[in-house]
Amino acid sequence: MKYIPQLKLILHATLLAILFIIPACNQQQHQPPDDDHGRPVEKIAKELGVTPEKFREVFKKVKPAPRGQQPTEAQREANRKVLSEGLGVSPEKLDQVMDKYRPEGKVSRPIRR
């Protein structure tokens, strides 16, 4: 009979694992991947006057700088052109909207003439 309290403890621990830990692990495994990498695509697309699907489609053509490097001005300009032309918006409108949602805020750019 001295094993009954230990058995109860084991049963309670098992029950807690079944009720809370296992479902939490399964929920994390079944979360869809974040294809937007944290970008608020719906908000950006709405402000640009396009669908989120269109924004995603055009954004796939952007060529980011290699990991750990900042893009060159030429890379920035090329990506800006891809996005503005693909989305049918002016480069200025694109900058205005993207700067609003960029985590680091507005990116300083040389003055265009």
C-alpha cells in the first residue's frame, strides 16, 4: 500500500502531460509556415491598391542581399523598380507605404533628381 501515493503522483503527472503538454507541442508543429516573413502583407497590399496575392506574386521577384549583408544602392533600385512596375504604383507611393511598415522605419535614400 505504500506505493499508492506514488502511483497517484505518476497518474496525475501523466494526465497533465496528456491534457496540456502534448496538445501544445502538436499545435506548434501544425502552425503554417510564415511565407510573408512577418510582413503585414494584407495592410501593405490594401494601401497599394492591390490584392495580397498580387503583392506576394510580385515580391517573389525581389532579389534580397545575401544573408548578413546590406543591399547595395543598385540592388535597392532594381528591387524598387520590380515592385513598382509589377504592382502598377509609382516608386514614391511604394516607398511611402513600405517605409510605414518597415520594422526599422524609413530607409534613408539619396535624393533623386
